[in-house]
Amino acid sequence: MGFISKILHSNRRGKIEHGSIHKPVHNAVSFGYEDAKELALVFQGEKSGYSYGRQVNPTVSALQEKITLMEGGHASVAFGSGMAAIGSTIFSILQSGDHLVSSSFLFGNTNSLFQSFAAQGIEVSFVDATSASNVLNALQENTKLVFVETIANPRTQISDLEAIGEICDAHGLIYFVDNTLTTPYLYKPKTAGANLVINSLTKYIGGHANALGGCVTVMDNFDWSLSTRIHESYKKGIVVDWVVQQIKKKGLRDFGASLSPEAAQNISVGSDTLALRMDRISENAIELANFLAGHKMIKEVYYPGLPSHPQYDRAIKLFRAPSGIFSIEISEEIDCFDFINKLDLVICASNLGDTRTLCIPVAHSIYHEMGPERRRQMGIANSLVRFSTGIEEVEDLKSDLAQALS
Ligand code: PLP
């Protein structure tokens, strides 16, 4: 079956209560058992079942299964946000004294999180991951994990995904890929050898900016018996399940950043149209990026769908479409705030992956905390404005941009 048919019917085929088409919202936090021994077996991981709402819930489970299917993975663990998924997962599988190599082109909060890891004794090296040789050169004896975004937020650099996958495989390193900007419809990081894939469900997968969520999908392509970090009591059944348990217990249960059942259902319903939205969003982005690239008031347009983008060939080879994020640098003659304030249809807001087109002055908002030096290293100019295209009629968006620039 194709991506859309498979996703649309996945939960229903899993026999939802009363033939309901959507998995219902199960609000219960606790789950009662007739037989106390059965509850004990669920706690001990000997029997599947629900123990407590912080750890899992039937509505959340249904969403996890859907994301696993989308990514072609083994199992998924959902969290209350994308950041919770990244942070809790890494905390659950690395320890003080370990080293991780990360792309230096990252979403700002992930960058900030990694600085906090460093303060807790997990060493971090930031490298330009558009070239795999930089990752190779940064490896140390204690390196355990490599983290990259497929398309980096906000400057749209594309990591050398396949070559980094080969390096991780050759050195026994965990390859952790953030697929948020591409989504499993446009790209499956597993094809490049990713072992763990994170998606912020808040963005394209949920797609309507009405629920926060995040998810880590575990692939069945890493020998977790080599990891000394897995707790003895989780070493049951097939080896890949050990790490699923580790993330569920040490990550989700102990940090407690759980996804609410209401949010899970909103995201699940939103994800039904992921493929349609990504096609339309990418078409709109291509058209708008081309329009802006030819405008005299625009200095630069960063978009993987433009042949001028340094990783254009990689984007064409790997992704079904170039997705909906592009950033522009405006001519010095224009104040970026004036330009944004003149927009009427495009909304100035902090988010991406919505059905509505959004924009944000990056250096002054989401990258403000980083300071000028780190922004310079990451190629974030003061006039950089990030756009996340929505599904509006593209002519309306073009007219809005044109009138604002004029
Ligand atoms: N990863 C990327 C690439 C993002 O752009 C974001 C948010 O913008 C996140 C992770 C974090 O997601 P959330 O806002 O759901 O915590």
C-alpha cells in the first residue's frame, strides 16, 4: 500500500473500540486490574498492558504505532514535545563521560539543550555536518552518538546523511536523526542507516498548530547489546526492545514529559493528511522561493529546492520534495521588522509546519539567546527571516510578499 492508504487505515485495522474510525481519547490516568499478579507482570515488563498514564495510554499507543509505520521503524515512544523527545532520549542512553558529535546547524533549543548536556558531563562537539569528513575528524574514543537534522532549521543546510550513516555503522555509533523538517513522507532517515529518528509532532505531522508532541522511533538496525548503558532489568526479549524499554523507563517515565491523550488524538487526526499537505506546502515553497530569489530587495534565499542551494543535488536525490522552510536575507535598505509588519496574510509567529504560512525574524527571536558570535558561526544574519509555507493559494501569498516589499 502507498503511504496515505497505509497511514489512514493503520489504527482502524488495529481494531479500535466499537469500530470507531479514530482512536478515542482515553483520559484515564490509572488502569485497574482484577488480578494483582497481572498488574505486577505489566510493571515487570513480562506482560503488555497499561500501568500508569505518565508511561503510556491507549490513545498515545495508537499514535506511536502510526508513527512507527510512517518511519518503517521497530517501535516509537511519544513525548509531550519534540524537545522532550530529544532530551529524554539522549539522557536515557548516554552518561557523563560520553561524547556526542552534533551538527552545528541546529534548531536553537536543541543547541541550547546540548550546551546543558556539556554542563552535565556529556561532551559535545559541534561540526559542519554538511560534510561527513568533519564528523569523522571529530570522533573520540568516548564518542557514542552522532546527531543531525535532515534539513537544518533555519538556514536549511542538509547534512551528509548517507555518508554519516556509513561512518556511524563502521564505528558502532548511535546515529540519531531529527526528521522534523522533512517528515517520514518526504524522507526516511532509516535509508541512511539512522538508528533513532525524532520527529517534532507539533510541526508537519500534527500540522495544525493545535497540539504539542514529539516522538522517537527506534529502528531495528543497531546492536544495543554493545551499549553498556542499558539497565539489566530491561534486557529481556529481542535486543532492540531493550533500548525501547530504556527510553520508556529512563526517559519518559523518569523525566515525565508525557504526551496527553487529547494532544495524541489531535496529532493523529492531523497526520492523516500529512502527505497531501507536504506536497502542497513544498509546491508553494518552490514558487515563493523562486519569486523572492528574483526580487531586487532580497539578498539571499536559502531553500533546498533552489539550484543555487549548496546541497541542492543532495536534496533532489534524497527527498521526495524540498519541504516548506526557506529563509531570506533582506536588502540592507529594508528593516526586517518593517517588512514583516507590512505582511497581511503571512503571520508573524514562532512555529513551523502549520497549514498557514508563518514567518519570524530569526536573530531577534528564536536565536536571540545565542548571542552574535554563535549566530555568526551558524550563518544567522540579523536580517534573516524564516518562512514556513502553508497551504494557501500561492498567488495570494505571492501578492502579499510583493506588496510588503514594494
Ligand atoms: N526539532 C526541530 C528541527 C525543530 O524545528 C523543533 C521546533 O521548532 C524541535 C525539534 C522541537 O519541537 P517542539 O517545539 O515540539 O518541542
